[in-house]
Amino acid sequence: MEADMAEIVVRDARARHASEKPGDFAAGE
């Protein structure tokens, strides 16, 4: 369960980062 929660947190963090700085996020990928 901990792994699932961590994955959800990571996805949420990435989604927020993409929304705040789409250009920087794209460059990071």
C-alpha cells in the first residue's frame, strides 16, 4: 500500500509541476 501511495504522490507532484511550469517540465523530461 505504501508503494501505491508514493506513486500517487509522485504523480500529483508531477502534475502540479507541469501545470505551474509546463516549459520547464517538458525540458526536464
